[in-house]
Amino acid sequence: MKKHIIAIGGGGFGRKSSSYLIEEYLLKLSGKNYPRICFLPTATGDNDSYIVRFYSIFTQLNCIPSHVEFFKRTTDIKNHIMKQDIVFVGGGNTKSMLAIWNDWGMSELLNHAYNNGVIMSGVSAGAICWFTSGITDSWDNDLRMLPCLDFISGTCCPHYDEEPSRIPFVRKLLNEQKLTNCFSIEGGAAMHFIDGKPYQNVSFQDNKNTYNVYLSNNAIVEKPFDKIQL
């Protein structure tokens, strides 16, 4: 049984868009005609408009959408998550999301689901959470590197081309030898991992990439992964 994670650098249903290419890619990956997909909007404090946006898109697609909230009465999360084909984690404050998940035992539950074939996915906070660590703007004064779930070994930086502070911060960490390399995902791109290893970059906007960024002979190297263009 292969284990899949789709880490989206930015974009998708959380923003206004006329195409749902990455959403369709994700649903097709399940191999089912009507896969069950569960949205976790924890990183926005279960923001109502984000939840409405999720349903407004996925009810148009061939799937069975649902969501789990932690700021209202919470469903039997173990029973619900284990019935899903796909889990999609929304963007927002990664640090707060992980703290809430820890209190509810979600890390262990998601790991169990992942190891039993449930596809894990998400954007921004929902992308970096699967890695050993992620570069986050959960604090308002600076980017920081945050320990995450460690389903995938390494560090991830989303919004690589969308926010001007991202590239300099990754380079700073590399030059200070606080990182050996970083999976850096542009907005409009998603990195598809199989069994914790890079499989392919999925570009759902024009020519968007994921890079392995590392230091070689004191120079920064941005090596793009093989990609498909949706």
C-alpha cells in the first residue's frame, strides 16, 4: 500500500479561482468514483467562511466532503478520520494548529490513517505540517522554523515565490548551516510524495515549481523537481 502526501505551496480552493485542477488531481489519486474527503480548518480557528468555501467547491466535484471542527462540539474524530480517503488541511497558524491537534491526539490518529492508506494533503500550514519542520509565519514579527509531524523527513517552505521574505530566509538558514536543504514550493504548485519520498511536482498554474534548495561550494542551488503541468 502506497502512502501519499500532497503538499501545496499556495492557491487552490482557499482563493478565488475558476479552475480546480489540484483538487481534481487529489480526488483522482484516490482511485475512487466518489472519494471521501475531510477538511481540517484548524489553523484558521475553524473559520466559517473557509469551511463554506470548501463545500462550495467540493460539492461541485465527484466526492463526499466533510469537515472536523475543534472550536465547537467535536465529532468522534477517530471514527471519522479512519473512514476517509483523503484528509485536506487548510492554511493559517501552524503553531496553534499543532498545539490543538496535540491536545486531541490528532498527530497519532493522522499517522495511523496515513499508514493505512488515507491520502494526506493541504496548503501552506497544511503543507508544512507533514514535514520534520516547516518555515512558518505563525509569529507576526518574523519567519521561523517550526517542528512539525515528521511524516516526511526534511524541511518545507511554502509560498516560495509569493512572499518576498521567503527566499532570503531559506538562504539565511542554509548559509548559517541551520538547514542542509529545503523543499521550497511555489504558489500554484504542489509536491507529491510517495512513501515519504519526492515523486513529482504538480504545477496547477503556469510553470510553477518545487525546488530542492541547498548549499553547494558556498553557492545556493535551486534544483527543480520533475513536474507535470495540469
